[in-house]
Amino acid sequence: MSNQHHCKIVLVNTSHPGNIGATARAMKNMGLSSLTLVNPVDFPSGVSVGRAASALDVLEQADVVETLGEAIADCTLVIGSSARSRSLPWPMLTPEQTAAKIVTECQQAQVALVFGREDSGLNNEELQLCHYHVQIPASDQYRSLNLAAAVMVLCYEIRKAVLRDNEEPGCVEEEYWDQEKASIEQVEHFYDHLERVLVEIDFHDRDNPRQLMQRMRRLFGRIRIDAMELNILRGILTNIEHKIPGPDD
Ligand code: SAH
């Protein structure tokens, strides 16, 4: 079981209070609550309160400190997010690897995910306080995300990793779907029925099949139809059959 309270999001020297509020909201949406602000330019602010919406508790409980060193002093794993690679190559993680490491590590220890300034990111000294760097693989045309958007992307990766770990019920379609999936046997009967009707209405010619039934199989195979949906389709086919004039009509 992971412990997301042990994962703190650290924003360094943020200029825009709106980004602080939007970060709090993204964190709460994704199940995180521990926010540390390093030397924010404008905090507290009504703008961050507005952008936090129902994540006000995250803002109110945020720690405010002077330096990144203070913010991460109690952490055993620190990952810095950066839009560009720096002159000195550093161990890099993908967003997925970052989330997996954080979720594993925060079971016993404090971990931090660090974000830089809107205009200049994290400086070299700050980046070198981090064990790893993570880069979101954004477009070559424009690599730098809005700060709160970058927080959201990485918090969502953490969320996905937590859900995978906990295998929360309700995530796996088999667990929440209201109907059983149709069995192979039921679907085969449906294909027979469908083919029969398509022949009867002169849509399908068994002597010149043109892959029609293979394409129908591929279509229904892709959606993994459930037993109720299959019954409805069988009912529709039966009604169509009843409407087809017999030889004596
Ligand atoms: N112009 C700055 C970008 C700052 S964006 C620079 O070149 O570094 C503000 C912060 O959002 C960054 O410090 C980083 O923490 C995060 N961020 C933005 N885009 C990112 C990306 N593609 N990958 C990882 N982090 C990113």
C-alpha cells in the first residue's frame, strides 16, 4: 500500500499565485496533499485561493520555506522536473518511471517532486540537489509546459501508479460492468444468425462473400460485446426475419 502523504510537491520561487492554486487543485484531484513552497513571490494570495477551488485545504496546509535545501531536508528521494537537458547529464527518468519510483519509495520514506520557476526553471545548483531529473516528452516545437500543467501530468502518473498498485476495485472493466461478457459460443450463434439474416435480405452472397463475415467478426471482437447487448441484437435479427416475406406472401 503506498502512502501519498509521504510524497511532497515542491514549487521553487513561483511567480504567479494562480499556478500555486492550480497546483493545489491538481494535487488534490490526484490524491496528493503535501505541498511545500520555496520562497514564493506572491503568497498567500486571493488568486491562488480562487484557482485552488475545493483544494483550499492543500493551500492552507502548505509549508513555506526559504530554500530548496530546507524543503527536501527530510527526503530520501528527490526528483527534479525540468523541461530541458542541462550541460551536465544527470540520471533521467521518464514520467512513468518517476511515478513508479515515488510510489514504491513513499511506502517508508519521504519523497519530493520539485518544480522550477515559470521563467527559468530550476537552476543548476537546485537540479544537483536532486537524485534524478524527469522530463515530460513534450513536442520539440515547444517543450516547456505551464508549471501547473507539468504538475498535473506528473501527479496523474503517480495516480495511475497508485491505482495499479492498489488494484482498486472499480478500475477493471470486468469488476464494474453490469453484465457478463458474451461467451464465444453465444457470439458464434449470433454470427450464424446474422449471416442467415444477411443472406435472407440479399445483403450477403455466400458464393461471393467478400470478407463480410470476417469484417463483422473483427467489428464485434473489438468491442467485446456483453450478453445483454447480444440478446438485443439477436432479438432485432429475429424481428427482421419475421418481417421478411415468405415464398407464399
Ligand atoms: N523556461 C523554463 C521552463 C519553466 S516551466 C525552463 O526552460 O526551464 C516551469 C516548470 O515546469 C519547470 O521548471 C519544470 O519544473 C516544469 N516543466 C515544464 N515543462 C516541463 C517538461 N516538459 N518536463 C518536465 N518539467 C517541466
